[in-house]
Amino acid sequence: MKTTLPGLCAIALALCSSPLRAADPAPPTTTLAPVSVHASDSPVTETPAVQVRVTRKQLQRQNVTSSADALKYVPNMMVRARYIGDPNAVISGRNAGTLQSARSLVYADGLLLSNLMTNGYNGAPRWGMVAPEEIGAVDVLYGPYSALYPGNSLGTTVLIHTVLPQHLVASVSTQLMSQDYRDAYGAGGHYSGNQFAAMLGNRQGRWSWLLALSRLDNDGQPMQYATATPGGNAAAAIPVTGATLDRNPNGAPRLVYGANSIEHTVQTQAKLKLGVDITDHVAALFTLGWWHDDAEDRTRSLIRDASGQPVSGGVISAAGQTWTLPASGLAPTAGTDSHMLYGAELNGRFDNGWHWTAVASHYDFLHSQAATASRAEPGTPVGGPGTIADMSGSGWSTFDLRSSGPLGERNTLYAGVHDDRYVLDTGVRNASNWPGDADGMPVSAFAGRTSTRAAYLQDVWGFAPAWALTLGGRLEQWRAYGGLLGNATSTLRYTDRQRTDFSPKAALSWDFANDWQLRVAHGKAVRYPTVAELFQGTISANAIVNNNPALKPEIDESTDLTLTRQLDHGHWRVSVFQDRIADALYSQTDITVTPTVTSVQNIDLMRVRGVEGELGLTDVWTPGLDFSASLALNDAKTLQDSQYPLANGKVFPRIPKVRASLFADYRFAPQWDASLGIRHSGHQYGTLNNIDFVDTYGAVSSFTVVDAKLRWKFSPGWTASLGVDNLTNTRYWVYHPYAGRTVFGQLRWDL
């Protein structure tokens, strides 16, 4: 493409600034109406496609322990929160499974919380930077139909809006939770935790401030199970009891002998927001967030020898066979993380209807270490050799400058520029005592950077009384640079890369009758590879293997047709959508070469088609009864995969054929309300070739889960609640087990 990014940036900046200059008369006077400090959300939430809002009142009616719970009943979505405090709570939506975290975006007041340094189970948004008490509303945007967002919006964009007080506010809450977990291997039991949260804020003259604090202390259920392989020296085998003969998702036999990743997490969060009306026409908002996590993953042997002592290694005899236990099968891990979020925003509004906003953010992994023992240490860890992985110094920075306003009587223009930078530095060293310092030799290292500069224009043209045409485009220039990979003896560097792409967008809406709208939208999105996808691999014979720094970006052509009906007490919506994603990025095995190579690779073409229905009603049948429901039918297919042809024509992993939700809340007395929620996820596969058919540890389950909550406002300012998630104690998996029946008790005071 010959069009240069600097040229388009200059055009966008001119468009952003020209209405501001036009509004400035020669003598210095105030041309802006007074504004209050607020999040930069009103211009950017407007989208020419499907949008779902979750209000603060809705959140209060459901069981919430983190900001990720706001998405619990959103249509055709789920968050893979395996236990309370899970830092790897990845979003799954229309066209993205729970291993495709880079196909979603999460912002809080315009500050990016999505971890786009990687794409996978460990790329979840940093939910801990937003306390549930801060949230005023959450908007969920479907698909890449707005030019205001980067290509990662090809899946889902989540906009969290927090609030600043207009008067003195204060709240304190304490919550207890207890999980009744059961499994088929002997590691069931009760896993409990508690959470404390407090908030204080005020507005005084031009200044507003809010301080939020929270602390979570929780024990999660086992996340993984230790399995043994058949074989070994039968003469030296130790007879044991307690082992479970099992099958893996593909139907192959295995022996389960232990539970690991039984995490105890202590998470502390602090957030300060400071807003000021600098003048009558310019306001500023500053954010400082801190999140700290101390996590310890213990292990537990489930087998005993003849004397009743636990066994964690060696060769054993069980179920009539000989088995060999891996040396690190019950090795514990521990991690410590301290993250900081810095944000600054300036915004204003002119009398002529134009708005402008500048937002800068930086997310910093101040300290991030994960330690792993080299040998089994079931129970209380005792120390010994291991490794320590260090990601300290990694993070990302973003900057956005945007403007919006009317052009004449029928057009609204959006224009802006964007810049981001992702830095990933990871080193692994040996440690003589794994819970201590990394005092040994280097094991491996990888690092790299990516950056994107973008400019966009989007125009909404109301060319007739019932019609609106939205046309937009986003020009992006992407770079990957500074990539390196090292082992104990050498470090090799990658070649820098750069490319430019243009993503057009279009939508047409028709209000063909009172309270009826039909809208069709189409958008292209380019999702660039993350640093980890490009540069993480291994070194063998002085060459880099098992990765591909020349990975192509994912290119999505997405279409949505939506019919909406507004009712006196609610609305309903039906949407038909399709995504055709070329060069989809996924970890797979290239079976066309010898020896085979497993790495992140480009899948030539995948397609997702679906139908969504959504219904929301208030005061149904009787005052005080609110009801919402959704149903989605998804058809996700791998159309062509030249490196792994066994996937051709198969269902794409981790996107269920059916998703459904139901939520009802009944305010049956002035001080009482009760809610009931149901979440359903249908059949899905965990493998590209669809050979997994056993619903067991390692599988991806279909499930139906029932939640309930009862609230009582027993005194002015005081609320008590009792809730339960997974009421029927359903056992289900997303490779790891989800939580069992969990009971919540909460006491809250508000000023």
C-alpha cells in the first residue's frame, strides 16, 4: 500500500484539531460549556453493530467477586474463571475460544487492561485493576465494525465505566465464600476464602477523588491432576492404593495418582482516581492502580503404600499394572506479582457539539516471578532445586487522541490517532532453593517488542429520516522488533518486521417503523501476532526452532445483520453473523514435515457462522420482576489447514455450538430481592481434529449451571446477601475443572 501512515496521521490530526480552531474567536474567550470529570467513554461506545450494557444495578443482583463477573450472563459470551481469584480469566465470544485471548479488548475508562503481549490461557485481561465497587456500567461491543478500535476487536470489546463521586461516598463490605468441590479421584473437599473491600470518595469544588481498596484470600480447588504412564521395572514396583484408573479425553488409559495446582492466592488491590475541572472547558482524570498477588500452588498425593504413607515418585503397582511416576509430577509452584497501572486523560466539549479527548496509559509488571520445584513435594513445600521465571519490566503503553462532532446537520465525524507499544522480557534461571532467589545459571530467555501506530476516520451520515450510513477506515502500521531467544550458552536475535494494513468498515441502519430497526454491518480487522507468538521458542544446534517470527496476522472479514425491537418495558434482538478469518493463529502440529513441529502456526481459513437472540424485560407480569434471556447457535469450522490437514472440515476448538443464559430478579418486598441465573454452554471440542470425546480432566465440557442470590436491606445503608453459584454442584471442565457449588455470604455498608 502506497499510502503512508504519517500522511493519514496528519490528516486525522488536522480533522481532530480543525473544529477546535474554528471555534476559537480572535480574542481569548471561553467557548466550551462546563464539563465534569468523567471517563472517556461517551464518544467511543458508539458502534454501528451489536452492543450490550450491564448496569450497576444488574451487578448488585448477582454474585460478584471480580470485575470479570460482570460478563457472566452477557449473550454468547463466557469468561473462563476457573476459581475465585483466577488471574487467567480469558474471554470467549462469538469467534474466539478460551485460548484466543488476543481476540478481545478490555478497557477501563479508556485505559487498556488487555494483555496483548501474548495470546492464550495466560493472556487474560488484568481484571484486578478494577474493583467491582467502582463499576458504574459495562458495555460489550460485538465484532470489528467500528474504526475506533484496533484489530483485536474482531471478537469482543469490553468497556468498563467507573464512577467519580459528586458528593461524599463511602462503603465497606466483607464477603465469605466456601466451595464444595467433588471429583472422581479423591481430591474433593471444601475450599474457602474471604474478601474485604472499602471505598471512599468526594467532590469538593473542581476536584473529585475516589480511593478503592480490596483484599482477596482464597483457596482454589485442584487445577490439574498428576498422571502416570504404563511401564517400568515390575520387580521394583511399590504396591499402592488410592490410584484411579481413568481415560484421557481421547479415550486412552491413564492412572491418576495426585492433585496439583491447589492454589492459595492473596490478592491486594488499591486504586486512586483524581479528577479536576482545570478550567470551565477542560477536565482531567488521573488514575493510579496497584495489584499484588502472592500465590502458592501446592500438590497432594492420592496414593498410599502398604504402611499408609503417601507416595509421590518411583515405580508403582496399581490396577494390575506397573506404572512410572514422573519426577516432577507433584512439583509445587509459587508466584509473586506486583503490577502498576498509570493513566491520564484530558477531555473537553465545545458549544458547537465537538468533543476531544487525549488518553495515555502505561501498565507495568513491576515484579513478576514464578518459581517451580524440580521434584515432587506434596503437602507443605520443603524447598530444594528448581527454576524461577522472571517477567519483571514487561508491560504496555498506549496513547489515543480523538475528536468527534457534527459536520452539518446530517453527519457526525469521528477521527483519531493511536499509538501502542508492548514489551515482553522473560528470563528463566536455576535456583538451589526454588522458594528463594534465582542463584543458578540461566536456563532460557526470550524478549521482544511490538508497536502499532494507527489513524482512523468514521462518518455517520443520516441521509434520510429513517436511514443512517456509517463509513469508516483504520490505517495501521505495525512493527515487531528487538526479538531475541537465549538458552544457557547462547543468545540469538530475530530480524525486525514491519507492515501496513487498511481496514474498511461500513454499516447501514433503517428504522423502518416505530421502535423497529434493521442494521447490516461489515468490517475488516487485522489482528497482529503478539510478542510471545512471534518470538517464544527454543534453541537447538545454534538455530531457533518451534516458533515462527514470520507469522502472518489474522485477517477477519465480518458481517452482522441485526433486527431490534424496542418495547414499552424492554427490548429484543436477533442477529445473524459470519466471520471468515484468514491465517488464524493457533498452536498446532505441522504434520507435513519430518520431524513434526508443534508451535503457533497460521491456519489458512476458519469460519464462524451463528444466530443470536436476546430478550430483556422489566416489570414482567408484576412490578419488580425483571427478566433477561439469550440464545446463540454457533457453527465454527476449520475450512483449510495446510499444515494440519486432519483439521479440515472439523469444528474449531472451544467455541460451543450453543450458548444460552437466563437471569431473573424479583423485588418481592421493599427491602428484599431474589435472583436466579442459568448459564448453558453446549458441546465443544478441545482439539483441532475433534478426537476428544470423553468428558473428563483435560476435556472441554458442555454444562448447565444454576446460580441464585438473596439480598436484604435490613437498615438504612446496610445490606446482607446470601448467594450460591453452581447450585447443583455440576462437575465440568475447560481442561481444568471449574469450581463446584460455592456459597457466598456478604455484609455491606454504604454511606
